[in-house]
Amino acid sequence: MPLHPETSAVLQLIKDSGRPPLHTLSAAEARETSARSRAIMQPAPPEVALVQDLTCPGPHGEIKLRHYRGAGTSADAVLPGVVFFHGGGWVIGDLDSHDQVCRALANYAGCSVVAVDYRMAPEHVFPAAVDDSIAAYAWVCANAEALKIDTQRIAVAGDSAGGNLATVVALAARDGAAPLPCFQWLVYPAVDMAASTPSCERVQEGFILTHSTMKWFIAHYAPVVTDWRASPIRAASLAGLPPALILTCHFDPLADEGIAYAQRLNNEGVRVQHVHMNDQMHAFLTMGKFIGASDMAIRHAAVALRDAWRA
């Protein structure tokens, strides 16, 4: 099946630029390379009603957060909220890498979004990112009144490694670590550190995320397969988790594990909406200047979130 023409054009642009594959770089070089591409790949960040940099206590020091309120919302309104965990293989990415996505989500859903800057590998290996993510989510829930966020309508969301962390937070909350979120938006989530599915073998070269790149990320972060906090698909039970919108892409080594996770949620009684994009690749969400499906995915998530908040 063919790639969307917009996505093919992006891959050609990257090839023409001579950008090396991330897995051939050091972590510091990969971060620098990724940061340079943001201005090229992402549309201008939309205006929102509020952007506020915050910190919260974590198990090993302060965690940076960024709080957004959607454009047109009143400063006094109590809004539904999303706690967002950025992607980047637990090695790259930060509050700025997903700033445009968080702003757009806040605007389209008319909500608050709190983005989490969890600690990164290889400086801080598993379970540092998990510990920070759970602590940040619990802090948002505990301080929702001060943030003017509705305590009964707080969702979790994330892409790739952030999707992994979002669903791990949901599992920990179900088991008593924090109030249960009302919804999960998981964009091509990483849910199995084994990285041994057929889609891993299929996506070997020529893409932003290949099997080799994914193994490089995992080696930096968590060469631990069986712990559910690293591989949430290996949790003993997924029953009792909140409804989920899961997005997967064909041209993605994580496709099969995301599909399997959606199927397992469904089999264990969790309401799931699964969208599979046959013509898209991993990382398209942060390439909205070139790939129109990015904006479509954020708008779809906003509709699903509003539906969950009405319920």
C-alpha cells in the first residue's frame, strides 16, 4: 500500500537534507538533530488563552510542566483537562517539541492541557520516566482546583513513548496510585519492549522510526521486556482502564503492537476506538506543516475527548 504523497515528500526532503538516521548518533546529537527539524516540520503554534510554565515535585526533584488553556476559554471557567506526555523514544523530545500539538489540542477541545517534561534516558533510565509521569499526573489531579481543571474530567494522552507513559499512568491509577483518568488518547504507542512483531521486520529503513531506531531507543531506556511499566501490553489485566482512542500507522515498526493493545483492551471490556492509517508513518503528528493528517488526528482526538467528557 502506498504512502500518502505528503508523507513521501517529507521523507524525500529528509533524504535530500542528508540527515543521518537517529540510531547512528549519540543521544545528544539526536536531540540536536530533532530540535533543528521542528521549525521545518511544524506549523506556527496557534495562539491560546494561557501558556504557563510550572513545576511539580517528583521522586527525584522538580518536574517541569507547561499548562495551556484553549483559545476563547474564560480565565474563570473550570475546564476539562488532558495530561500530555511527549514522544521521542524516552531519549529526545521535550515541552517545546510538542508545543504546537498541545496548543492545537487545547483549542480544538476547549480544554486545559498540561504537558509533562519527564526525565530522559540515557541519563535517567527506566523507571525514571514512569515515576515522573505518575507523579506529575497525580499532582495535576491533586491541584486541579487551583488550575481550574475539572477533577472528574482529566484524560491522559501521548504519542509513541508518550503513549507508552500515558497508558502506564492509566494502569497505575487503576491500581490506586492516583485518580483514574476518564480517557486515553494513544498515538502509535510503544507497548512492548520486545520489539519483535512483523511490523518491526517490515519497517527496516527509509523512515523516521525504523526497527533499528526503536531498538536504539529501547537500549538507552529500558532493556527490560517483562515489567508492565515498560511493556504495558504485558500487564496481567487491562480490565478497568478508561476508554481509549488508539491511532496506529502501517509504516511504523510499532503498528502491530498498537493493534494488539487495542484488541486486548477490547477483549477485556474496555471501550476502544481504533483508527489505523494505512498511508501514514510514525511521527507524522509533529509534521503538520507538510502532513495534513496531523491536524486531522488532533481534531479527531478533540471530538473523542469532548464525547468522553459529556459522558
